[in-house]
Amino acid sequence: MRGVQDNRRPQPQPFEMAPESPPTPKEDKKERVLWEKTRKSLIERLNNWEDQKTWNEFYQTYWRLIYSVGTKSGLTREEAFDVVQETIIAIARQVQKGQYDPRAGSFKAWLLQMTRWRILDVFRARKRQPSLADQGNADSEDTTNLTLERMSQDKDNLLENIWDKEWRDNITSAALERVKAKVSPRQYQIFDCYVMKGWGVKKTSEALGINAAQVYLAKHRVGNLVKKEVQGLEGTLL
């Protein structure tokens, strides 16, 4: 990652993580509170590190992927947000020490492995220290043991199946958000109506008061940008 080991850079300013991409209004208040708590904690833990803009972008791009995989693996929302934080911190430390090597494998596989370890840590902690509600509950203990066994396997495991779908969805959403910030609101609106909502040329043209050529032009320009962003996100750390 650029700038992590550049000693010539000036001392960074206090880390301020941008507030975009929190849980949507459709999601409940508790999840929004947890998101903000995680964001603030990361600010404190990354405060003295360089290239803070990049880590901010990394968080905004991948927090929902890690969180979704955590909850669908059986974690509570609180545990999933802890996994988000610990995964990003672990990745940042490895990058800072020069331990991330893109030649060793895809970024997707590396991020999956880092996330898997953090999720497994939570399940192991549950086994060591069961909650009051789970103490003496054989079914809960069996479920934890089964999940640990399935997630610890390298191939065809539960987590990898969840990861593949969440990865595709997250990469597409992240690419669209980045492109939305690069093109005019009008062009993105045309693309959204025609491509994302599937309105068709005639409906899009009539609804937005434009001609068919403008619809095709927006589809071409915005679509190419989305493809480039997807390719970039799939192949690199940021």
C-alpha cells in the first residue's frame, strides 16, 4: 500500500474517518450505534499511522462485507462489528510490516483468510467462556463445536460459501459508489434507471426527458467506469 513505509511524509493529522456508508435508514438503530462505536474505536487505534486516507477508504469499502459474513456465520451484531475492527487492524499491521505480498495470492483470498481467523477467534472465545444463557446448554455447545469444525476446513467450508456471494455483492456496491462520485448526477441517474432498475430505453427517455442516444451514452460511459472499479477492487488492496 502506498505511503505506509514512506519516512519522508510529514506527520499525519489526527485520523478522521469519513461518515459515509453507515447502515442505511432501513436498518435498525442498534446497528447504527454499533457502526459508529466501531468507527470511533478504529480512529483511536489507527490515529498514529500514516496514509490514513487510504485506511479510511478501506474501511468504507469493506466493513459491510466483513460484517455481513460475520453475522451470516452465526455471530451477533456486536461480535460481527468486533470482527470488522480486529480484521482491519490485523490487515493494517501486516501491511505496515510489509507482510502483505500480492504475488502470494489474490486479495480476495487473503481478506477471507484474515476474516476467517477473526471469526474463529470469537467462536473459540465462546467455547472457553460461554455466556450465562449458554452455560450447561448442550445444544449451544454442540452448535459452536460444529461451526468451528466446518469453518476451520480450508476447502468447501461454510464461510467460503458465504464469502463468495457477499464478496460479489460488496464489490459491485463499492464500485457503484465510487463511480457515482466521479460522474455527473444526471449521468448516474440515467445509468441507474436504465441499467440498475431495468426501465428500458423508452421509459428512461420519457421519464427523464432525454433521447435514446443519451441513454446509450450514459450506459456506455458509466458502465465502463463500473467495470474498471470492479476489476481494481478485485485485484488490489485498495
